[in-house]
Amino acid sequence: MRVRCVATYLAVVACVASGVAWSAPPVVGDRASRFFYNDDGDRVVFLLKGPFHKRQLDYPVDVLVGTGITTLVFCANMGSDQAYYPSKVASALGWREVENTRRNPRFTYFNRLHEIGTMLRDRKIDVLGTVMRRAARQGLEFVPS
């Protein structure tokens, strides 16, 4: 009996000393690692000077190509609360527009977002679809958030 206890003790010490755990971690298989980039609704592309062009919607995808990022998590709203699409739960584009915001230069950011958002809506440009298709062409996974 004593020999068995000594053998067990030595086996435990050997495992601990070698860093081997009693149960091996689960094997994930051949699945490749994923590296996410969450844009968090950051629409810098809308704030570029000059007229807006639909090709600018390629920029958020193209900048990630070759960086090791595999997945673009793209916010479905403009900023935090203005939807690109008809919605019963998200605020409609321009919901905070008042006379002061149209004339006051302090609100240039919001005015530009409103201008671009209105143009996208009027031209029926599907922002999510456009970015999703570009991501697929560039080999990136696309996750709307």
C-alpha cells in the first residue's frame, strides 16, 4: 500500500513540475482564430471635406485589409441613436433638428451627419448592405451590431 501512495505522490509531483494538468484543455480543432474590429458607430468617413460619394463607404472595410483583422463589427446606427433604416425602436434621422442647429456653426458636426444621412436616405443607399458586400469581397466577416 505504501508503495502505491509513493508512486501516486511521485506522479503528482512530476505532473506539477512539468506543468501538465490532470485534464487537458479542450481541442478547438482546425478553426482559425478570429480578430474583431468594432467600429462603435464611428463615422469619420462622413466628416470628410467635400461632397460625399458612395465609394467612401468602402473605406471602413479597406482600411482593415492586411491588418490581421478577420471580422468587422459594424454599428447599424449613425453614431449612437440615429438609424439608417426605418425603425420603430431607433430614433429617425434628424429627430433633434431645430432652427438653431441648422444655423449655428457650433453644430457643424451634427449638420454634416444630418446632411449625409438625409442624402443616403433620399438616394436609398443601403449603408449596411454596401459595407457588408465590400467586406465579403475583401475576405472579412461582417457582423452588424
